[in-house]
Amino acid sequence: MTQTGAPQIDYEKEMVGTVAVPERDRLDEAALTAWMEANVAGFAGPLTLSKFKGGQSNPTYRVDTPAQSYVLRRQPFGKLLPSAHAVDREYKVMAALGPNGFPVPKTYGLCEDPEVLGSMFFVMGLADGRSLWNGALPNSSKAERREIYHAMIDTMADLHLQKPGAIGLGDYGKPTDYCARQIARWSKQYKLSETEHIAKMERLIEWLPQTIPPQHESSVVHGDYRLDNMIFAPDANRVLAVLDWELSTLGDPIADFSYLMLNWFNPADGRAGLEGLDLEELGIPGVKEAVARYVARTGYPVPPMDWYFAYNLFRLAGIMQGIKKRVIDGTASSAHAKAMSERVYPLIERAYEFALAAGMDDAAPGA
């Protein structure tokens, strides 16, 4: 598979923690204080704000008060693509999952009135634990790595076993035709933010909807489930909270699980990728073991995943193209957005390779 050539970066150092709020990302603290006094039980100011360094597409702030800390997520500043950055959906899914025992931050309130801070936002509790970025888990022992990966797989399986109708999420999305809807959505989003013609992307847009595997189950799907979108307990190798539900909906759990499994085929570049590492020596489950653990917990059959890998990489390319367009427009939230935007073409290349492995004829579209 094509390598991205990404440099080795200590992402945990670069992207974990907070920084002072940049001038362009400042919020009206008086308006926020008034809203929290009216809507967040137990809130007592004064408040101070900082901004999380991580790569969130939705600007994310830490809100500290003398007695408690919170997290605020809002939509990005500037013009948004249709249906993107739906923080209200993030809030809804966490508010439903939390009371049913699934690990998410506590939800405190959603503000849908853009007049308060300039866009919709919500406030949740601060999950006080460990943020991990490097899939090799260099600071963990062999046994600890195994426990962490088992916890990741088990937590995803538990999400997919939730019954949407029983937890108030029966209307959270259409339960069928998930991949078809996602392909259509990200094809449209890609076209709306397109900055250059890429023939291989056009071929994927044509081929993917014609070859969708059957969807056997329907569940809540996270849409971006990976190591750095969860917080681990400070004193145990268990998932304390799953974060960043922006892409969640009802859909195909195998598409969601295969997105996690892509990490086993992505290069080890300091993020979640594991390709090229000695997994047995590290104590990290191999592909067969990871799949077997998921199947044993859910009972869901996992077919060969090349098509799903092509689909997920195509979807990621569409997401990154949106970030690239926001970088060009000057509205991207993260300081690392430019580096992320440069991943568009490598993602398309890898998606194309997996599509060929899944049976796509090479139409030789050219570069």
C-alpha cells in the first residue's frame, strides 16, 4: 500500500492539552456566563476559557470555574457546508447513551440560538483521564497495550449492541442503506469543497455506490472511532469517555468497525496507524484476533474488508477536502488543519488501491 510519507510527530505532546484562546476564536464570556447560569445546574462563575489543541473540526473549549470544569463545543466560525458540524446531533446521542451506561461525558445543555455565541453550542462535563494518540502506546507495557486495545474493541462492540429505539434514538437516522447515504453525502460535500480535479476520486465516486455490500444489522455508529477520540481512565485501562460524535448516526456497524480496523493498515506515523510494527512483540492484537473479539461480543459477521477500507478512506478524503477548503478560506479551527488538508491525495490513492483489491477494474483514470 502507498505510504503517506508523514513525518514522525509526537502528537500527544503537540495536540493534548489547551492553549490560550486565539483572538479569532474568542467567545463572549459575559453571554456564556449568563447562559450557563440559566441552563447548567450547579454552575457558579466566574469562568475562564482555554482552547483544546487537538484536531477537532468543531472548536472545543475548556471552561474552568472555581468549583468545576466543563467542555464547550461549538460550530466553526465562517460559512459551513450543508449538514456539517451538527453539534446538536453530538449532544443528542451523548445525552441518550450516557444514562444507559455507555461511556460518554455528562451532558449539561445545548444552545440552539446562534445569537448567544454566534452559533449552536453545547456544554458537557470534562472527562478527566488520559488522551492517547500513538497507536504503538510507547509509554505502556505489553500487558497494558493489550488491555487498552481490548477495551477499545469491546467498547465499540457495546455501542453497536445498543438498541436505538430503546434509548430514544430511533429517529437518529435511517436504519438502512447507510453506506449508500454516506457515499452520496461525501460525494456531494467533496464536490462543494473541491479545489482541483482528481480522476481517481471521480472513479471512486462512480464505483462505490454500484458495489455496496449488504447491510445485515443497524446500530448507532460513531463514524470516527479511533484511539484519540476517547479518554481512558487515569488508573485503569478502560474507556472513560468516547468523544467527537459529530459523524454519528444510525447505520451499518461493520462499516464503523472497519474504520477502526483501518488503523492496522495505516502506517505507524505517531498517530493511530500500526502498519509495520511488530504487534506480537508489543502485545497489540493482530487483525484476526481483533476481528474475532468483535464478532464474539456482537455476533455480527465481518466479511472481507477491502471494500469497506476503500469506502472509509474515500469518506475521509471527503472530510479532509472540506478541511482543505476551510484552510484556503481561513476558517479552519485547528492549528494542524493545514497538515490534515494535505492528506487528501494520499487518502484517495490508498482508497483506490483497496478498491482495486475489492474487485474494481482499473479504468486508468490518470493522476
